[in-house]
Amino acid sequence: MDLRSVLLVTGGSACSFKLLNTLFRFLPTPAPARKKAWKWRNISTSLAHSTLTGAWAVLCFSLRPQMVADLISSHSVLSHSLVAVSTGYFIHDFLDLASNQSVKQSWEVLLHHSVVISCFGLAVTSRLYLGFAVVSLLVEINSVFLHIRQLLLLSGQRNRPGGGVTAPRPTVTYTTNCWLNLGTFLVFRACTLGWMGRWLAGQTEHMPRHVLMMGRVGLSLISVMNVVLFYRLVRADILTDTNNTKGRH
């Protein structure tokens, strides 16, 4: 795609996700989530993006496996379009967060989105590093379960009803999603980011210094954020449930 097409796809994507977010206003919202209706819409839109781009990234590598061998210059119209569409989503979500939450509440996500928009913006406009960008979108496979977890929490479906004096027990749906979330986190998030870091370390002679530095700084920041995220998930979904189980005996 030429630059004009890239701008049209990116802008069209941002507008489409904004429209989708607006459409969620007219769909039924679980009663417990109505007090946080904006957050429900935001996460629902994020789930749509993760489902679309995670599957799209797998399709890109399935149809063009040679892209794995050359993450710098090898790409297809499909992969170029994917990164442009995802860039549009991150622009939409950045603006949505900035408009509805304080910086104190959302600075981590805003920082993450700033890094992604910068790196993806470079890739779609230069038509280089698109393969690397598509690899990074494999992380969205895990994000599907991460967003489902957030929606379950917002809708009050974490624990089974009742329980009396005993500690609350997670629902089967929440427990299943919990393990899928942690499993895909290790496979599609931790392993993917680790592989990306290893790949970048071997590109000192093949990439301009400023691009290499941009990639390393961005990947380092996102990796630190993911370590913190994994700790929070384990503490909330594993350690808490373990402590509750011990308390019942």
C-alpha cells in the first residue's frame, strides 16, 4: 500500500472502532457493569480488536511463512493492512482513555499505546519491520482472555452466588478463563516478547541505530509492564484462591 492508502486504512480503522464503541451503548449491559458503562464499552471494543488481530496475525504467517525468515522487508498486503488497522485501534483507544480517565489512572496503558503507535507508525509508513510488527500482534491471542477476564469481573461473574459464611468460590467460567489466560500469557505473550528481544539483539548490523534503539526501549518498557501484569494476575487469581481454599479447612 502507498502512504495515502495507509493513512486511509489507519484513519478508517480508528473511526470504525469508535463506531463499534458507540454501538455498544445500545446493546444490553449486565446490571453490575452499568455503573462503569464506559469501561464495559472500552473493554468490549478491545476484545473485538484482540480477536480480530490475533487471528489475522496467525493468518498472515500461515499464508506467507517466509515472512518469519525476513521480518524486516518481507510482507504482504494482508500484513501491511493488519498493522495499519491495529494502529488505528490504538489511536482510538488512546483518545478514548485520555478522554474518560485521568492520567493517574491510565498512564501505564497510555505509555504502552504511545510506544505501539510509534513503532507501528514507523512500520506502516516505511513498509519495513512489518513482519516484526505482526509477530508482536500474536500477543493479542492472550489479550482475548485477558479482556474476557475483565468483562467477567465487571459483570459480577467471578464468584458463584451464595456461599454463606464460607469463602466465595470462582465460577467454572472464570476458573477456565483464568487458566487459559495464564497459559496463553506464557505462550503468546512471554515467549513472543522473549523471542522478539532475542531477534532484536541479533540485528545490530542490519538496522539503523535509531530504529534499533527505538525497538529496544519500547520492548523493554512493554516487557517490564508484562512482568508486573503477570504478577498481578497470579496474585489475584491463584494466590487469592489458594488462600481462600486454606481458610475453608
